[in-house]
Amino acid sequence: MKEIKFKFEDLKLYQKALDFVDTTCKITEDFPNNENFGLTSQYRRASTSIDLNTAEGSGYSNTQYNRFLI
């Protein structure tokens, strides 16, 4: 079966953002348990949003896509 690849997957921004998510998850593992629903969650959601915005914006025109990347 042929693997589907999207154009945003080739962007260095996207690839580095995936690495950033991994790093963030490793760092936040050491946070205290009472921060699981506080700082830990916030850091992880913020790092993930970089990838998600890059992927979501790629379906729009270049002008609109630039707004997703800012």
C-alpha cells in the first residue's frame, strides 16, 4: 500500500517541532505529580500546537498559511 505524504511533512519547521514535542515530554516527565494538570499539561499542549498549526495551515493558500506560522 502506498504511503501518503503531505507537503508540510518536508518542512524543517515541522520536523524540528516534532523533536521539540519529544524533548518537552521528556523534560516534563520529571515535573512533580501535582503539576500533571497544570504546567505539565500546558507545556505539552503548547509544544504540540506548533505541529498542529503547521499541518492545519498547509491546506490553505500561501497568504493564509503564513498566518498559521506566525
